[in-house]
Amino acid sequence: MSLKIVVLAKQVPDTRNVGKDAMKADGTINRAALPAIFNPEDLNALEQALRLKDAHPAPPLPF
């Protein structure tokens, strides 16, 4: 039995260095003014999935 893992990842605005153009007049985030990064929590999930994959390798294909 092989293990199948799916990790969902989302790009989010990088809010670590917010400048004056980061907010629109209506109070929403100006996504064009901020670079996109992967959600840090999603990267944690990806790392855990890779650990599980390494711990449970798939059997070789019968060719």
C-alpha cells in the first residue's frame, strides 16, 4: 500500500515590510503593492508531508 499525500498551498501578500502603498482607501490590502509569498503555515505542512514520504517510501514499480 502506498501513501498518497496532498498539501494545499496558498500565496499570500508579504506583510513583513508594509509600505505606504500597502493599503487602499477602502481599508483593503493592495495586493499589487506587496510581493506574494507562500503562506508560512502551508510550508510547514509541506515539510511534514515530505518527512512522511521519506519515512514511508513507495514500493518499486513492477516493470
